[in-house]
Amino acid sequence: MSPKTPLGLVAGEGKAPVYFVGRMVSREPVLAVTFSDRQAERLAAAGARVVRLRLGQFGKLLATFRQAGVEEITFLGKIEKPRALREAFPDLRALLLWRKLSQRNDDAILRAVCAEFEKEGFRVISPADKLPELLTPEGVLTRRRPSREEWEDIRFGLAVARKVGELDIGQCVVVKDRMVVAVEAMEGTDETIRRAGRLRPGGVVVKILKPTQDPRLDLPAAGAETVRVMREAGARVLALEAGKSLFFEREEAIKLAEEAGISILGVA
């Protein structure tokens, strides 16, 4: 790929795409397509060339990358499904794709979108292909280690998360005393953690790659904001799948966890 050819980034909400752009632009240019004015401003400030589209303008998204000479595309950030269903303004290309789907869960939608990009000649890659240092390492990353009871909850949560993932429901579960407190669905990880905190504080948050998931798409991700939400909800442990999840703002997240008495670890 030519050094001047930009990497195409389909950027959802949150800090992760902004952080990614900040790390990438010193290595290669980034053309970020995003769906809100606020995120467009953040990405531009981080150094990306930014195009703001409406959710559902899939044909225009393809044309934007094609005209810029993009060859590789990656996805990062939250596109909340309730918002997408409420605010999307689908063009003909998006409508045709939507009607072809036999299932409309997150993984099925992303696989279909990925297939359309590849049909157009783009290569779809994981953000970790560009920044492998973002992958969660194995082991306990904080001074505080999980207690024996919390380790039992981690093992229990991993088994539950795999079953939930097989059904393409979500990546995250919160457990306490080997009971399922909350399962991520359409609302996303942060709201799942908050809901668990209202039901039963002190939980263990487990987040893994769904067993059937394409690892290029929608890798499980956490960062400093995840830890802030956990502190607010009274959660005690964050267990991420080592080598198969992204851990952003690692130093800040670990510092916040240390202050709050939260354990963070990467589990194989």
C-alpha cells in the first residue's frame, strides 16, 4: 500500500476511535467516516481527515473510501443499535443489504457489511493489525488480585459469556456469587454494568470475543471510561479475554482501578 494511501476508519462513538487515530496518524494518514458532529470534531482534532455521514448512507460510505483511494478499512467505536434503528436514513444500498439479512444481530450485520466492502475490493482488517499493542495482555494488570471467590466468578462468567456469545447476544456479562446479574444486549457494556450495579453491587465484569465472531470486527474493548462506570456501579473485577480484546488508555485505566480497588486482568 502506498504510504500516502489513507487507512479507512468507520468510526462509531466513544474515545476508542479518537485514541486510535491519535496513535495512527504519525504512521499513516487516516480517513475517518463518522456519524455525529461531536465525534467528527474529536477525530479531526486527533489528526484524521473526517467525513460526516448519516447512519444508513452505505452507498455514500463506499463511494467516500473509493474516491480517496482507500485500500484497507477498519471498524472501531460504538454504534448504539437503538440509536441506529431510530435515526438511520438508509439509502438504496443499505436497504438492499438489510433486506438480505436472515438475522439482524450485531455479528450478522457486521459480517454482511464486511462482505459488501470486500465485494468492492477493499481489505477489512482489525484495529489490532495496525496497533497490536492495544491487545489485552494475559495476567493480572493491577496490584489488587481477585479473591478466591472472584476467581470462581471469573470462571463462571467466562462459561456464561461463551454461551451468550454463541447466540450472538452480547460480549459482556456481570456475575456475582456465581449468579448472572446482567447480560449485555442492545444497550451496550456501560449500561449493562450500571444495571448490574443497581441490582447487585460488587460484581465481576467479564468481556470476551463471541465464539462465532469475525476477529476483525467489533473486538471487545475497554478503557478508562469502563473503569469509571465500574467504580460508579460498585463492580470489583474486570476480566478481558487476553489477545482477543482491546484495552485503551491502559495507564489511566489501571491508575483509576488502583484508586478504586478494582482488579483488571487478561484471561486466556
